[in-house]
Amino acid sequence: MANVLAFAEQRDGQVGSSAREAVGVAATLAGSMGGEAHALALGGPGLSSSAASLGAFGASAIAVGEHDGLADYNPEGYADAVVAHVQAGDYGAVVFPASTLGKDLAPRVAAKLDVPLASDVTAVSVVDGTVSVRRPVFSGKAFAEVSLEASPAVVTIRPNVFQADEQGEEGTVSTFAPDVDPGSWRVRVVERKGASDGKVDVTEASIVVSGGRGMKDPENWNLLEDLRDAIGSDVALGASRAVVDAGWRPHGEQVGQTGKTVAPKLYVAVGISGAIQHLAGMRTAKTIVAINRDADAPIFGVADYGIVGDLFEVVPKLSEEIRALKAGD
Amino acid sequence: MNVIVCVKRVPDTEARIRVDGSGHAIEKAGIKYDMSPYDAFAVEAALRLKESSGAGEITLLTLGDSSAQETLRKGLAMGADKAVLLTGEVSLDGLATAKVLAEDLRGSDAPLMLFGIKAADDDQSQVGPMVAVLLDRPCVTGVSTFEVDGDKAVCHREVEGGTEVVEVDLPAVLCMTKGPTEPRLAALKGIMAAKRKPLEEKPAAESPSRVRLTALEEPPARSAGRIVGEGADAVPELVRLLREEANAL
């Protein structure tokens, strides 16, 4: 019997879907281990009101560490606070989101606890008391099933894969002051750019609109921005490697090997032929739409719906039709 | 400034991956191997630092079997000065790998140790920060570019929807991602020179894996869907299908 801890990531003092998904996975594991799911959130003063919402997703206890120095992520402060909390709690497993923060934090925590870590997992189970996970390797060209033969088992979970179900219960919220010393930190964030302008990241968006070389010119991205705006919120722009290498789009938008791996509800590939590295990064999207003038493009081999044609005619029409559809809702 | 760059030999990112008959390994026949692309970004960053500061030695380090010599020679041909191959088994346990590397790096006074943010085979993003913990060095991950400024490095880091500027005290571990400059290709002169550069091979420290692979599978085949139609005329039907059939809008 063991409890399971979910690390609840916050941004700007609010916990989001990554925290809810981590709590959901912790609840699944705890159910198999005969224990309870707990959540740990770290941030600045006032975080507890947002973190309390995690009770409804299965966390029976929510610990909120509030400290001015932890309002924004700091690897050393966060790692020390998480490790202290895990060691005090005798957990069988610890679940992090596989976000930029989670992928930075979890290896530090695992190394300090001297336990192995499975990254970016897409399924979890408990077999004979041991945590077993499924995770993509080779950027999704294959999947490995591995068991973690140490306790606590530490995992990071891929965004958008696990369902966070509201169970309508309330968790007990306790606030504490983490014992951290910002003066001793050897890593310091001195500037943040663009991270809080409301743009959703390509790995976290439920819909991704991606452009490739068929877009012909970086100026033509206004068509994709318009399509994004027509679809609504929670939509991110993505890009193929070719257009990132050409300097048309930032690397943060690149989908595929040497870029991001995404699993959105809907992936719209515009003017992307579908090189094997690109397909590896988006093939687990629930629904894939391809718009390409070349009927033989490999992208059509993975797309659920395809339109063969000139994207400069198809995309504006698509934005228009979607606006009309949304107006009727 | 001396820099250590840890690299890994992985299947080329163009490679088609097939699971072999054992169900626990990939089909190796016909696969081309290369330095993991993120590690190549790290080698490039080290070379640029050396070129701009004019001093220091770049040492490559890897864990693997003798075939990893090829990967080290590539880094030497790009311009690194020497290389060390720790011969041993590479498992899916990133901490086991980190312990092997840390054991070898423990005595090093190199102010910078560079890693790729992840290896392009296991995709774990673990080893760099784990080595940093084991050596008690500060670490920054996802670094696209950095500059050394006295006893610290100023790193530009990719985060969701933006970038961060992060200052880190040296000695430090930096885990590199794609930056504004492509890794250089080795010129013939570099390839010839690489053959004469020192490449030391020695057994890796014992470090048992605690991650057990129980199965390796190819992803479920994604059957090709349908071509809804041609040109803008097909758009209304596409939108209808996305709304009514796929429930995606």
C-alpha cells in the first residue's frame, strides 16, 4: 500500500491541465497500489486557491508550498522542495508533467532520490506491485514497455494523452513554507520573453495548425494565423523542419524529430509533404487533416482527411467555413 | 576554457525503425547510425566557444560499444581535440548511464560540460541534469545559445511559448537544443586530422539498470484516410466531417 504524489505545475499562480492530468495519473496508480493520490504545488503566495481545485480530480491531499522565491520555476529550489516532500511522505510513485518544467525537474528529483525515471509516458499500470509504463522511443517510431524496479517510481507524462476526470470530491489543502534559500541558487532566471502572452505551446494545444515548405514564404503564415484564430482558443501553430531550418519559423514551433512531439485532438498539416521525422512527431494526433497539392505526398498516408489542392485557395476557404460554423453554434 | 561534450551514437533520424523478432530490440540491419543531432548542436556550441575564446580543449565522452568510435571520430573531425569511449552496455535507465559518466567526470575541472537535451533514440531528456546532480554542478536544460561571461554563463533557453535568459555559475552542465547555427560538416582535412587525434577506450564503471524493457512495439499502423476532394470546393465537406464524424471542431 502506497500513496502516489502528483507534481502540480503552475504558471502565473494558476494550475492548469498538466496538473490535472498528473493528478489523474496519480489517482490511477494509487488505485492500483491501494493508496491515495496527493498533489504538491510550488509557487508564490496565494497559490492555494487555484491548487485547491485539484481535489476534484482525485487528489485527497494537496500540499501547497508558497515562497516568494518559488513564484517562478527555479530548478534548484524546486528540486530541493520536491525531494524533501517526497522523502517525508513515503510515496510509491511520483508523477510529473512532461512539460519543459517537468522534463527539467524530474531528472534532478530522480537523481537526488537515487531512483530511475521514465520520461514522456503514454500509459501507466501496476504489475505485481511494480510500476510499468509505455513510452515512445525514436520520437514515436516505436513504443517501449518498461518496468521501473525501484521505489518511488518517477515518471513524466506526455501532455494531452491522459484524461483528467472531475470526480466532484474535495481534497484537504495544506499550505507550508518550503525550506529553500534563493541566495544559494547557482541558476537564476534573469529575463522571460513572450512566455506569458497567452500563446499556447504546440505540445499543449488541443489543436495544431502546421505549415511546411508549401507555404512558399514566411509572409504567408498570416493564412495559418487566420485559420488558428478562426478555430478559436487552445490552438497553436506548428512548423516542419524545413521551414525552421530556413529561418521562417522559430524552433519552438518545430514538430517532429529534433523538434516537438505532439498529440493534439486535431492536427492540420498545410503544405507539409510528410518526411519521416515529421510523421514521427505528430502521428499520435487523434485526427489528422492534410492539405497539399501533391496527391502522392506521404502526409496523405497518415491523414484521416485530405484535400488535394492549392493551399492558397483551400486555407482561406477553410477559415471562412469554420467561422460560419462557429457563428452558428 | 576546457569543455567536455557527452555524445551518443543513435540511428539516423531518417531511419525507418522496425522491431526485430525478439520483440525487445530494433532490426539493426540496414540502419545508418550517426551522432544524436542534439549532441551535434552541443559539439558545435563547444567549437564556437573555442573559436571565439581561442583557448581550451574539447573532449568528447561517450558510453557504448566499440562501434561508438565512429561517432567520436565524427566529433573529432568536426574539430574536437580528443575523445574517450567508456565501453559498456547502454540501458534505458538514464540514471545508470549518468552514474557511469559522472564516475569518469568526477575528477574533471572543465568549467563546462555539454550534453544534447535528449538522445534521439530513447528520447528521455535525463542524463545531463542527472550527471549535474551527481557531480553537484548547476545545470540549465534546453539551451539554444549561451555566452560565457567571467565565472558564469548566460544561457538562452526555450520554454513553452517563449524564451528565458538564465544565468548559471561555472562550473556548470548545459543541455543543448537546436540553436541558430547548424552543426558544421567535417571537411576532408578535419577527417584526416581526426585519425591522429587521441581516442581512449576504457571499461565503464559497473552500473546496473533498474529499468527493465518488457516489450518493444511498432506504433499501431495509421491507416490512410480518405481524400475528401480537390481544391476549395472540398472544404465544406471537410468541415462537416470534422464536426460530425471526427468531433474535432
